[in-house]
Amino acid sequence: MAKRKSSFKTATAAPPAAPNRRWPLLLVAAVLLLLAAAVFMLTRPNPEAKETILPEKVATRQYASAPPMLIDVKKKYTATVEMAKGGTFVIELFADKAPITVNSFVFLARDGYFDGVTFHRVLDGFMAQGGDPTGTGRGGPGYQFVNEDSDLKFDKAGMVAMANAGRNTNGSQFFITYDEQSYLNGGYTIFGQVTSGMEVVNALRRRNPDDRPTYAGDAIKTVRISEE
């Protein structure tokens, strides 16, 4: 009897599939696309951001307009005044009480406006006045701004305020009191207080322009602004 041939055939093992060499390239491409997208998002122009335009300087220490608001009223600002003859004093600036005034002072100081400017009017027991590049008491930065009223008072030595030729005529001139001057309250914008180095302020050379002195007042070397 003939043997029946089995129809069962052993399946031949399929050869292993060739490795896909494209996926590493695809992965690298995807990473590069993500990086490019991130760079674009970080560097694209912000349509809401506005460029800060500083006032044009039309002459030496003269500007066409007041500066835009450059300070952050939530921050703390101090001015370190270094005198040409030596010695420094520090002024705490009250940005929250007089933002327009502090903004102007900070702008001028950072632009080197006060460098070399003298305290042209220093009256014993009253105050020391500076900030006029002409040294005459009639100079200014070319712009004026309004008074800023607050609860600050001329109740002690070391109060720093704007000098003016009448209300809302503030420019660059400022003064530091030597004692309580309560009768000045309400007429001048207080924007700071000397917190250290008052002995340097007390030692400023006395000078009354009304006496037509033949000597200049003590000069400021520079004013450095810090913010926190």
C-alpha cells in the first residue's frame, strides 16, 4: 500500500525584516523643527511692546521735552552723590510719592547732567541748592513739569525737594534742607531724603548769589543711581 504523502509542509521561516534606517533621521528633523519654533517664539517682535524714545538733546544739557516714564514706581531708587572735592552722600528717592520728579532726576543723573554742576546757593541753617548747570540759579534742562503734592513735610534736615520759580515750573534744580522748614510745605515737591553722608552736605561751601560772590560753589563729580 502506497504511503500517502502528507500535504503538510513546514513553513519556511521568513527572513528578518531589514531595519528601518529612516526613523533616526525623522527624529532629528522633528527635534530641529521644535528648536526652530522655540527660537521663533522667543525672538519674534512683540506687537504690544513700544520702543522707548528718549527726549532729543537740542543743546548742551538741554532737552526738547521731558523724559518718558522710565522708572518702576514699585522699585526702590537711591542716588549716591559724589563730590569733586571728596565725600559722598546718599539720597533715598521717593518714587511712590513723586514719580514724575524722581523719573526726571533719575533720567538726568544717568545722562550725566549733574556731573560738574555746583551747589550755587548754600545758606547756613536753611538749605543747599544745586542742579543748575549755569551756576546762576536761572538754568534748567529745557523742560518743566508739574508739582507733586504728598504727605511729606519739611520737618527735618536732609529733605530733598525741587526748587522752582513758581508752581509747576520744576526743572533740574533741587535743594536739601539744613533744618526743619515747615513754612515751605505745600509749595515744593519733596522727592527724597538724605539717608547717609549728611555731614558732607553740612560741609558744602556757603555761597549766597545775592552777594555776588567771585567763587564757585562746591561741584558734584557724579550722581550714581541704583534700583532694587
